[in-house]
Amino acid sequence: MDTLLLQIGNGLIIGSIYALVALGINVIWSIADVPDFSQGAIFVVSAYISYFAVTLAKIPYVLALVLGMCVGSFMAFIFERFLYRRWRGAGRVQLLCAIALFFLWTNVVNALWTAKAKMFPAYLKGSMFGFSYMRIAVVVVAAILFVLVYLFIMKTKIGKAIRAASQESEAAQVLGININTVNSVVFMLGGALSGAAGVLVSPLYAIFPTMGDLPLLKALVVVILGGFGTVGGVLICGLGLGVLETLGAGYLSSAYQHGYAFVILIIVLTFLPKGLFGKV
Amino acid sequence: MFVASRIAIAVSIIILIFIPQFASNYVIYVVILAMLFAILTASYDLLTGYTGPLSFCHAAFYGLGAYTSALLTLRTGMSFWQAFPITGIWVFLFAAAVGYPALKIRGHYFAVTTFFFGHFVYLFLLNSRKLTNGPLGLRGIRPPDSILGIDFSSITASYYLVLFFGVLIVGFLHLLVKSRIGRSLVSIRENEDLAESIGINTSFYKVLAFSISAGLAGLAGSLFAHFFRFLHPTDFAWMISEMIVIMALVGGLGTLFGPIIGAGVVKFFLELVRPAPELRFILLSIMLILVLLFEPKGLVGIIRRIRGEK
């Protein structure tokens, strides 16, 4: 297998993780106007819970994935209901709260289960075209989730309400859309996606308390670059960032693998201070 | 300023002057770190409290200052007294160059960008092994050369050095925020478009506040480098930026003395959990959430409420 193709493939795999987290953050940001850093914590907590579900309770990996999504959803629901909701409209306080939650939960995980990395047991053996089945599964599951979210936002009634609220929150409320329900739903959706991403990525690498930091930061970049409200934009930017980063690590310098996103962000924002698609 | 506040400031400075006379080395050490963080939070307040943009990269400038000063003395044989001002100017200019494009970004975008910038600086410190010795840390930094017969290798002398520059920097910041410049900064915080419309060059003042705030953090870094004499990138990672934000918020943003009190109070609570370091950041984040929930104006807000002001 050609190295270049292998690297592009790996880029797409990690890029689909970025895109998953970014999709949730994107929907939340466009409705609730907060860059939800706490998704990074949800990512980690879900990964740990599903790890314990797989190793201690011996449940199958697919169920662990569902469990991780439920945990993520639940956490995001609680955060929104009891914290973010108090400060609707005060974006700065919400942002500080989001960062505090992210900080809090990563450190709670660290205190409970130590900083030592844990290895997630392999659930699939074998490989195809030089990619293990587990890596291919990441892309497949991510693709399925993307299609489901797309259908949810475009075809269901609540999806329509979400789109309406993201365009004109007040007008949507005048028309009888319950903004509280919409908020709860988008946070739960975001939490589920981050949870899924956390569980998907854990068998590929190890799990450790700070595993959410980088995917979170990359996802935020993807959201800023990819524009608001478009599922496609997030997908393209997420995969694009994953590929660029892997190629950069392969051909330029691997030490700065996690710095390229910042360089891209600065270049784009210098010329387009409002992001590629110019909302907000 | 009220008479009570003046008296409080005078009394605290006198107490700070006399601490090394009776306290143990451990207490002196902790107070030195608290004073360094007070410089950081006070300078952070100039940008985020007075001017408005929410920044999450203050520790990056602190780290740049620390490494610049250490490397200047190690590689060029400069003395601390030469390296200290050069460090301040260099970090100031660097921040101006970074801040000019970055401050065009508004709101959440700016906050997220600073978060990234902080991480980028951390990666740089960690990976430039030839320059910074990377994860192994930078050793062999000399204490400031003795002047006027004072030997700065002792902890008490370091204490007075940090106290001296701390009072100087805070005094400078106090004059700055009371001046015409300070009022311009506040007008930007209150309403940027309105400030622009009455003829305030908002982008100039924002870059100015950003650079001064960064330059002072750089000076704090220089003091830290020559006091601690060992530098490691994790001392300047994003958790430290986060700690500065929390200290400033606990004290009360936009009040200059609030963040200084915040630095002291938070440092005190952190020392209480010293035996269990993994609880440190849990405690910090809970403090932040409590402040946001119950008193967004921080300790200064509580004091004002007790004294019956608005």
C-alpha cells in the first residue's frame, strides 16, 4: 500500500472523529451561541464509562457505543438544564462555564482513574487495504451518524424547529417553537455525538484523562472554518483538517501535528475575520 | 478611591514587607508565587476586565517571558538586569504583532483563538528542544546578579525583588486605568461601536491593552525564571492560563485590586490541597462555577455588597 494513500486514509479516519465532535458543537453553537468546551469532557467521560462497560461488565462493543452516546446525551442535558440555561444571552458567562465544566470533568476523571493510559480491548481483528477493521468501523459509524443527523435536522418536525431557531430565535419563539425544548434537544444531540466519537476513538489509541483536549480544539477550529448550520461544511472541513494534519505530520514535522490547525485558523481568520461563511 | 481602600492597600503592603521576618521559608516561597500570580492577574485584568476581550492565553506570554529571560542570560551571558527590560519589550512587541490580526476577531472566535494560541506556544516550548530543552526542562538559570551588596540567591532577597516589581507594576497599572487611556479602554468594553463612533481608535487601544498586558506577564515570567531557576513547559500550559482566568474572576474582573486579592485567595486554597495535587484543578473549576452562579463580580462584588454600594 502506498504511504501517501495510507496517510490520507488515516487522515480521513481522525478527520471523521473531528467532524463528529464538530457537528455537535456546531449545532449547539448556532442555537445556544456558546462554543461548548464541555463536549471535550463528555468525550472523555463516555470513553471511560464504555471502557468499564466493556472490560468489567463484558458487554459487546456496539452496546458500549450506544451506552457512551446515552451518557454523553445525559451529561449535556444536565449541563444545559441546570447551568447554560441560566445565562442565555450572556455568551461570555456561558463560555466561562463551559470551560469550567471541561476543566472540572477532565480532572475528576484524572482523580478517579489516574492519568495512566488504559488500553481498550480490540473488538475486531483483521484488516483490509492496510487499515484494521476497527479503523474502518470508525469511518462507517461516523458516516451513519452523519446521515442520521442530516435526516433528523432536515426531515423531522423538531429538526425544522432547530433550523428555524438557528436562523431567527425570536421569530421562532413567536411562531410557537419552545426554545427550551430546542436547546435541550441540540445539547443532547451534541452530547451523543461527542460520546460516540469518544467511544469510537478509544480502541484506536489509549484512553487517558486528557484524550479530549485535542479533538475538542480541532472540532472548534472545524466549526469556525466550516460555517454554521451546514452538515456538509462541517464534514468537509473535519475530513480536510484530518488529512492536512496527517500529511503535515508525515511530510513537514510531526512535532507540530497539533499546531497546523491553529496555523490554518489564523490564516483564515486574518483574511476573513468572521470565518469562511461569515455568520455571527 | 475610598479612604478605607487606601488604608487596606497600605496595611497589606506593610504586612507583605514584614512577612519574611517571621514566616518560614515555605510560607515565603508560597507568597512569592502568589505575588507573581498577582502580577499576572492584574495585567490580565487590563485586557479582559477593562478592555473586554476574553483571553485564554495569558500563561503563554508568562512562559515566553520566562524562557526569553532565561535564554538571554544563559546564551549571551547577559545579567538579569539587562535581560529583564529586554524581555518586557520583546514580549510587548511580540504580542503587538500577534494581537494586531487576532484582535480583529470578535467575541467567541477571539476567545477560542487565544485558547489555541496558548496551546501553540506550549507546543513550541515543548518541541524546540535545541532552544528550550523541551520536556527535560531548562536548568542552570542564574539568580539576578547582586547589586548594592544584595545577594539575590537567597529566598528573602528574591521575595523583596518580586514585591518591589509587583508594587511597581500594579502602581503603573493603577495609573494607567485611571488615565485617559484607561477610560478609552472601558468605553471599548462597554460598547465598541459607540466608542469607535466618538473617535476612539478602538483597534489601536485594544492592541495596546493586549500588548501591555502581555509585556507585564513577560516581566512576571522573567522574575519567575530567575527565582525558580528551572523552567518546564507545563508551567505555562493552558491549565495555568485557566488558573489566571479563575483567579481574576474570583477576585472580580475590571477592578484591578480584585484580581490581586483573587490571586492570593485562590493560591491559599490551592495550598490547602497540596497533599492531593489531583484535586487542585477540581477545586479551581468548582470555584469558577460557584462564582459564576452566585457572584459574577467576585470577591470585590461581595465586599461592595456588604458595604452597601450598588
